[in-house]
Amino acid sequence: MNKPLRRDAQYNRDKLIVAASAVFTERGLEAPLEEIARQAGVSIGTLYNRFPTRAHLFDAVFPERLGTVLSFGDEALECADAWDGFVLFVTKLCELQAADRSLNDLITRRFPDATAVAEACGHGLDKATDVIERAQRAGVLRADFTFADLVTLTWANARIVAATHDTAPTAWRRHLAFLLDGLRATAAHPIDEPPLTSEQLDAAMRA
């Protein structure tokens, strides 16, 4: 008696993961769970039986995807030119935001209850500091640019992507081009405002 139930439970779980991936990609992480259940062809009660919280669903859907799509850090570090590597890293990150609303949300926010997601994001972005420091050692990236500044850059890009998604889906590239020109060491001038501390950054992403 138990074996068919276990198979049914696994079948429903798999359907929910596929549906959640599609709905989150299109509508972002705040998408109604009822819509996911509907697309999976199960009741909302079945969804909650499999995934008691939204964070449980995130942990089932995203860690493997994040590990794959955030693997461009090594590619950036392998670029012969440190500036080209930095530009590649930032551009790939912004492209990811434009292509997938769910991953855009994951990159720009913190979900402390989704522990597997947090770990995957950490591993995926652990090359960012290396890419930044390499470009700074080469004298091509302004010396005061930090990882926190990279995060705030993605926040700005997220708003542009959301505002222009339906009318000009590549408009973010123009904004990014202006930002990158301003980040060159040769364009730098002193900035009075300090970067966000790690505590400030964490609080802002949780909010």
C-alpha cells in the first residue's frame, strides 16, 4: 500500500517543481502559490504538504539552477584582459536578471529561510570579489569599487529590467554601458559617500 503512495507523492512533487520553476521565472518569487498548484494539476493542500513554506519550494527549485547559471566567474577570471573579465562578469549578471525574474529576485534579495538557495548564491558569486580585485590590481577598475557596490548596481538594473521588460527589453544594456564607463579607473574621482557595510547590505537585501 505504501509504495504507490510514495510514487504518487514523488510524482506530485516533481510536477510542482516544474510548475514552480516556470511560474517563478515568468512572474518572480512573489507569484501566487495557487497558480503553481493549478499548473501542476494538484490542490494547494498538496503543495503545502510537499512544501510547507515558500522557502522550502525555493530550496527545491533553485540551487542547481543557480550553480549552473552563476558559473561565469571562472570564465571572467580566465579572460586575458582584466577589464574584459570584469565587464563579462557584470554583463552576464545583468543578462541573467533580464532573462529570468525569479533569478533576478534571488540575486537582489535575501531569503534567510531558504538555506540551500543562500548557499548556492554564495558559491555562485564567490568569484565576484576575485574578479573585482583582479581588475583593480591591473589598474583598470576604480580602486574604491566594492562587492557591495556590485550589489547596488544589480538593484538599479533590476528596476530598469522591470520597467522596460515589455516595451524595450534590452534598454538595460544602455544603462550598463554608462555605468561601466564610469567605473574605469581613468574616470574615477573621489566619492564622499562610503560603500555599504556588510551589515547594511544584508539588512537592505532582507528588506
